[in-house]
Amino acid sequence: MGLTDQLPGRPNQKVIVALDVDNRIKAMELVTNLASELNWFKVGMELFSAEGPQIVREISDAGAKVFVDLKFHDIPNTVARASAAITRLGAAMLNVHCGGGKEMMQRAVEAVREAAAQERIPVPKLIGVTVLTSMSQTVLTGEAGVNRELKEHVQALALLAKEAGLDGVVASPQEVEMIRAACGPEFIAVTPGVRPVWAALNDQKRVTTPAEALRLGSTYLVIGRPITGAPDPKAACRKILQEMSNNDDK
């Protein structure tokens, strides 16, 4: 099954592999190895910091879709300019922190659309980060000083993102149903914290399985170490996709 065989809505269009590695060689080995299974890959802060913007171009030029996960959070002008720069690299998706406020998100939306028009390329999906999946209620309240329930906070940030014109949000699978109810079926829900039953939780706190995340309504599942840290990443990827396909058949 190659990239041309992938159809919208199929499991292989829903998984985004997190390339949480520290150099180009490791990243491109994973892209090449997994390209026959899926075509979404995430470039986060570690890889982007090590290899720079060129890694986004290289993965995109290889025919894959790239989610640039840098979680911009700064003054509106800075975030707008940074978002435009990522758009020009050919990213298919990028994100900002919802906590930066409505104006910051609106400026990012405008900048992304303008940059895409100037480059004559598709407009990438722009999504907002609600609450990191590594955070618990104790940390949110006791350390971050947010005096409301975690799910309530996620819902409020998701609604703010929608009002600002974003395409969706990043959120734990455990909050997806609530986001769907508040923001509608077309609003994208990108869910990290997805772990097959056979994988370790690592530093994730609010997690669920790929099949359960789909059932709850996740649009895209970000999966890293269960695939990239496996002795055979392709076999691990196929195992996850099969689990998701079995769920679709039910």
C-alpha cells in the first residue's frame, strides 16, 4: 500500500508519526521506512532545533505531509511572522498556544492565509494547543494557577480557538467528545497521548488507545515512541493501523 492508495478517513490518513529524534539521518530513515504505511509526520522542537527549517522542506519534498509542532506563544506580531515562515516551508499543519489569546491566534490565521496565497500553495491547517497531555489537574491548579477544572479549561480554550478562526486544537483524547460537542464535527481534534495497550505510558498522563481515540472522535492521532522506539517501526505501525481498522469495522 503506497501513498497513492491512501484515502481520506482511512486509518493511515489519521496517524501522525512524531519524529522525536535529534538528527536528519534518523528522521529521514523513519520517513523512508514508514512512507509505504502513512504520510503524516510531526517535526517538533528537538528535530527542528537540531536541523533547522530545511528538515521540513526535505520531508515535504519526499511526498509526506508535515505537522510542524513548535507551539508558538509570543506577542501577536512575532507569532504571525513565525507562522508565515513555517507556511512558506510547505508545512501541512502548524500550531500555536491558545493561551496566547484571541488576537495572537487571529493574527496567525491571517498570516498563514496570506503567506499561502503569496506562495500559491495550499493553506496549512492551523491548530491551537489547549493543555499539554503531560499536565494533570494538580499541576494545572497548583503550579500554573488555573482555578478551574482541567476539562473546563480545555473547552474554554477550544472555543476561543474556534472564535479566532483556527481549524482545530490539540487536546487529550479524554477531552475530544467535549470539544466535539462545543465546537462541532468539522473542528479538528489532534490528539497526542495515544498509546496502544502494549506500549508504555512514558511521560504522558491523559492517555487512551488508538481505537478508543477514534471512537471518541479524534481527527488525527499523534503517535511517537510506540512506533519510533520499536525494534521494527514498520511492524509497530502496521499493528496500530490494524487495531484502528478493526475498530472501524465494528
